[in-house]
Amino acid sequence: MSTIAENLRSIRSQLPSGVALTAVSKFHPVDALREAYDAGQRVFGESRLQELLPKIDAMPSDVQWHFIGHLQTNKVRSLVGRVALIESVDSERLLRLIDAESLRAGVVSRVLLQLHVAREETKFGLSPDELIDFFSRRAFESLRATHICGVMGMASNVDDPDRWRADFTAIRAAFDRCRQLGGSDLRGFDTVSMGMSHDFREAIACGSTQVRIGTDIFGERQY
Ligand SMILES: *Cc1c(COP(=O)(O)O)cnc(C)c1O
């Protein structure tokens, strides 16, 4: 079995320059995160607040944490100010709440808007139409303590690379359209987070700038 350091080296060698790596460490123990940290990894992704907060305390302070899970509105206050990026803002209501809580806490939150293009009906996120409508209305202009850095999305959970490519292409197209609509008022809107262990190569080919990889680094999760 290969080590975490070897896995990281192998993945990094497959990422073109300009594509960042978020190591998705959910359900893995702090020891595994330390191994990745010692191999140079600084950006980690977690999907559950009750797991993230103790890990923040246990790991060195120069780790950049990304929150990638569904965020319940009653957990927003505990999360703002603790992470470098909230990747999973899946409704305008949640965005407004993050903004209000960030203002209250005296911090600026960096976020990605989560896009829903996959076939599954249960997945969270804005549709491409909702996203484009948000930028057409210039709704970002009223945010006071939130910086929208880009979009995050997932491909359909099916074993079909053509389907993944179609989904990733749709995510990238919606991002490009929003960037066009925002124009020069939308500074720092430059991140397209897409691609996981099984589909990151396709995601990169379709314009990902940031991949979120768990299993290929840490092995299978023990739920
Ligand atoms: C768990 C998770 C990942 C990582 O998935 P792997 O298949 O283990 O690479 C990526 N993104 C999100 C949003 C996740 O919840």
C-alpha cells in the first residue's frame, strides 16, 4: 500500500500549474492529516462542522481549511472566521446569512457558490440559471463582508466519463458567463472548484482550477 506522501506526490505530478489541490480529510484521523501536512500539504477540506472544529485546534495554524459540506443555517455563526474558504454556499439565503454573521464577527468570508448540474435530485446547489440570474441582478454588490471567489460543483454520480465532461463543461460555462456579467466589479472571481478522486482528470480538461481529492490521498473512508 502506498503512503499518504506518495499519493500526494503522484497527484501533484498530474496537476497542471494553476490547478490547486484541496486534500479532503473528512472521516480521517488527525494522524493522517499530519502525514499530509508533513508532506507539504496546507489546504484541507472538511464537510462537517463537529469534525472540523477539533481538527482546527489539533493542526498547525498555517493550515487553510475549506468547508465543503452542506452548511445548516444554525451552524453559520460557529463557522465564520474559522476557515479560509466556504466552498458550499448552496442558496442565496445561506449567502446572506454568512454575510450578516461575518459582518457581525468583524471578518470577511471568502466563499464559492455551489452549482447543481448533476442528475441526482437530492444534491444541493444553485442551478446555472439561478446563478446567472444572481449575477445579472448584480446581487453580489450588496454583500458587505463576503467575497465570492468563484464556483464549486460536482459531476453526476454515474460511471460515465462523457456525463462528467458534460457536467463540468456546464459548470465552467456558467462560471464564464457570470464573470462576464460581473465585469471589472467582480474582482477575485477566479476559482472553479471541480474534480474528485475518480473524475479530476476530466474536470481539469474542462477548466477546473481547484480539485478536491480525498480517497486517492487518504484511502477509503471509514464511516
Ligand atoms: C468527500 C468529498 C470530496 C472528495 O471525494 P473523493 O472521492 O474521496 O476524492 C470532494 N468534494 C466534496 C464536496 C466531498 O464531499
